[in-house]
Amino acid sequence: MTPFAQLLDIAERSRRNASDLPQQVEAVNYWRGVGFMVAGQTFAAEMEDVAEILQPPRLTRVPGVRSWVLGVANVRGRLVPVMDLAGLLQLPSKANWRSRRVLVIEEGDHLTGLMVDAVLGLQQFPEDDVQTPESLDSSYASYISSCYKRDGKLWPVFQLRQLIQSSEFLQIAV
């Protein structure tokens, strides 16, 4: 057998014994956010909107402010006003103090803390599953941009930056 014939034979045997190429699988893109709960309703917030999650810090009350302003906290040398999100939205909060958490939003040089009933960790939803919000409670409907649904539970996407820039939020004096 000539060297060329041997090479052809090796090539043919290699083709017969070769494994198939892996199947092309479409990659799924996910939207990721921080899950939290207020007044029994689950929400998700954009990851980039939440700078930090804290246990409720020691607060100093501020006189002459609305009832939903819980006070001011010293967080690593920076003053952070802490607001009760349920109180601001005029929703009943049934959570105990131990399960509550503070979502810290950083806007420029300013930090703002929003007390929520619970933080539900990182949530991710396939981007294709985004839905238009329908029949939401009027107390928070204007701050919801979209929704995701998983296991029969609705996860509205709460726009925290829009909330802290709203005129209602900025009017804290009584």
C-alpha cells in the first residue's frame, strides 16, 4: 500500500469513528434583580439600583418629618436617611423587625435607605418572559416598569430610583 493510500485509509476510518458535533443550543438571556417583599407583595429591583443591603441599623429620629421617615443612620461614617417603603406607599406592613432589611440606593453622593419587610435574594427571569403590568395596586403602580411571572407568583419590577426622585418622596416635612 502506498503512503498516499494509507493516508486515505486513515482519513476514512477517522470520519467513520468521529463523534457528532454538539448540538447548537440557544443561550437564554436572564434579567437579574434583587427580590424583596413589602406588605405581602413580592417585588424585584434592578441590581444596579441597590448599592447595599443592611440589617436595620440604629436610627436617630428626626423631628418634623412624615411618619414614614424612620430616621437617620450612621453607615460607616455616612449619614443615611431611612424610609419605610410600606409606610410611604400607605400599605400595611406585618413584618417583624428581625426579618426587615434596608435597601440602600446610591444617587450621586447621596445614600437613601428603604426599609422593606424582607429581602428574597437574587432573582433571575428569562428576558423573554417580561410582561406588561396589569391590575396593580394604585399605591405602587406608577413605580412599576414591567413584571415577571414564576410559579404563579407575580414579580413587578420596582423602579427605586424613580421613587426616590418623585415629588412625594422629596416632600418629607410635615
